[in-house]
Amino acid sequence: MPKSLFQKVWAAHTVRQLANGQTQLLIGTHLIHEVTSPQAFGMLRDLGLKVAFPHRTFATVDHIIPTDQLVEPYADPLAQAMMDELRKSCAEFGITFFDRATGKQGIVHIVGPEQGITQPGTTIACGDSHTSTHGAFGAIAFGIGTSQVRDVLATQTMALGALKVRRINVTGKLRPGVYAKDVILHIIRVLGVNGGTGFAYEYGGEVFDRFTMEERMTVCNMSIEGGARVGYVNPDETTFTYLKGRPYSPKGAAWDAAVANWRAVASDPGCQYDDVVNINAADIAPTVTWGINPGQGISIVENVPDSAQAKAADEKASIDEALAYMKLKPGAPIKGTKIDVAFLGSCTNGRLSDFQEVAKFIKGRRVAPGVKAIAVPGSQGVDVLCQSLGLDKIFRDAGFEWRAAGCSMCLAMNPDKLVGDQLCASSSNRNFKGRQGSPTGRTLLMSPVMVAAAAITGSVADAREVFGVSQN
């Protein structure tokens, strides 16, 4: 019987079925960082346990690391303590640690793929909700909590319930000025922030066939924002080309064997899905969130919702709550909303192609007066590539601050925070209340090029108009 990639990978990694109906699942690759691992390592020490397969675990530091201070000790003693603890634990348990001195440090979901650690047909777990990013390679990847981090460290397995699979086809061709970020924001808007509960999302169709790996990663990254535990794309020639020659990719005859296995793990033609959703690429426009969850988004040419038009009481209450927090006027155009901060970076949009695309449009332009604009590469590797191409200079000349690698203002567990009720045009993945460091700070999610347009004009803008991109 034809099977989906999810079914194949799940079956291949099943250790046994548990009495409670869950599966004890082997975790092929375990990624850790400084926030969710210290307590897990502490539990291991308390129990007198070792890390079962240290060669399957890789660590980096990203959430708390300052992007404007390279010298230790860091100004934040808690950040320094977490860094010290991760170094100690990795040394004690024999885990590979991509520290700053290695030149390989960065956001865990960018480091894994660029090092070739992320590979098709495996299971990947990390104590971070955006682990779904790695599904772009045809892996079943998911975020886990601290106690599960402990379980994986100790046993290389964890208990998990099986998921249903929803196939999402995006067919046709995207219009100019529409990017992968717009695709996933549109999908979440259509299906809802809870629409994927209990599902793995399999993305396909002509749009995904044409997408680069970095574009696929952007979409898979935000699967969790639509309620899905997993988001993946079937591996193909684009996947193999990206992985070939990377540090942890197979070499020689092992490479040929790996590619053969990776091809076989893709979903079989005619396999059955629990649900299928079809989206026409022509219906997707540059998208901006207006509210306090990623599903509250509209196209750049639409107006902010008015709760008076809501059909249900809970919908009305949700709109009213969001507009009160965001300080937006019901029924007003989102275009023209003044911004205070522009943030380019995060595990969603902190890759080389993101900075290359923005650099094409901002060269020779300047950030609007009064706007604080920062560009943060997702890894040291991305930083080196950007600098080799002169992209950092283009950004600096335009008035952006060019920072060191890290999560930065995506979640503000570091010094990069909003102040007061500042409004930020952000290429990150969450717009929750207080997400960017201030309890009253406000976030509008959009593509990197849309962030650039907002930075240049000082307000939410249609990048197609600002940069002269044809809409036909």
C-alpha cells in the first residue's frame, strides 16, 4: 500500500507501542541550546545517568547571546551563566558544541541544515517549538519540552502520539513581490492557528517544487504557528544539491547510498492523506499581521478588521482584544501604519537568501528618520557569506545596524528588546503580546522585503510599490 513520508519515517523509528497508545520513538538527531538543556542535564546528574548517544546530539547557543557584544563576560549575568552551563555540560557528556569560537555558532535551526546535520528520512527533536523548520529536508522534526530533552539525552527515545497528515498543495505561480513568508502567513490565515492541531503538514505543489531549500525552511518553520506539530516537504534534487558537500553530509559511496534512501522515503504516489487542502498561488499577496497571533493577518491592500462585522461573539472579542493591544483603528488600512523598529533576522528569515533579496532593493536607499533598523544573520556562517558578498556594507550604508549571529529581537531573551509600545516590522515568527521584550511592545510579521520597505518609508508599505516591483 502506498505510504506517506510521515508513515515511513514513523515506522522506521518506532521502538515499540506503549500501553497508553503512544509510540516510543527513536530520535535520530537531537539538537540542544542553552535555554531548555541546563535543567535536563541537571536531571541526568541527579539520576546518575549519562547521555546515551552523544554523537547524535549537537549544541549551539542562540537565544540569550547578545548580538552586539562578543567579549565575555556578558553584561547579563544570567546569559553568562547559561553559556557557562552549556559549555560545562557538553564537555562533561561528550557533546559537540558549536560555540562562538568555532565559527559555526548560530540559531539552532539554521546551524543544523547548513552543517548538513539535518537530513531526510530521520527524526529530529529539539527543545524549541520551531524545530519543524528541519522538515524542509523531509525529516519528521518537532519541538519538545525540558523533561523530554532529558528523556532523549538519557535514552535517545521519547514517547509521542502518532499524527494525522494533511497535504497542503500550493499550485500555480506566485506573483512578483510575494515570498515564502507570505505563503505560510496565508496558509495560517486560511486554516487558523489551531487548524493543524493533531496534524503533520505535508507541503507540496508547483510552488514548493520550485522553492529553494531556504524558502521551504521558512514555511516549515512556522508550521507550529498553525497548530501543526510537524511540517515537511518531500526530499528531491533541490534537497540533495543543498546537502552535498556539507560538513556532516555523507561522503563518497555513502553519499550515493544515502541519496537512494532519501529518494525512497518520499511519499508514494497515490498514498492516502487524512486531509487535503489546495491553495492557488495567485490568491496569495504580500501579507502583514495586524493582531496578536500569526493567524491575524491581511494582505497589504486590505483594511484592519472591524469587530462590528464579526459573526460570532468569540470572534468579535478576539478582534477587540487584538486591536486594543495593537492600538490600531478598526477598518483602517494597514498600509501607512507608522513603525518604530525594523527587525531582519530569526530562524524564519535570517538566512543568506533573505539578506541577498533585501540588499537588492535597499542599495542606495536610507532608513527613514526615527526608525531603528537592525539586521541579524542567523549564524556565523551566514554572517561570513554576507560579508564576503559585501551585503553587510549595503545594510550599514542604508542605516541598518549589522549585528552578530543570534535569535536577537525575535523573542528578546537578550538585550535586543522593544521599548514601551514601540511598533516593530519583523521578519520573525510570533507576534504575541510582549514577545519582543516589552509588555506593551507591538509586532507586525511580514516578509524581509516588506520589512525593508517599512524601514525605508517609516511605515507599513507595499514593497511592490516602494521598490517598483511589477504586480502583473
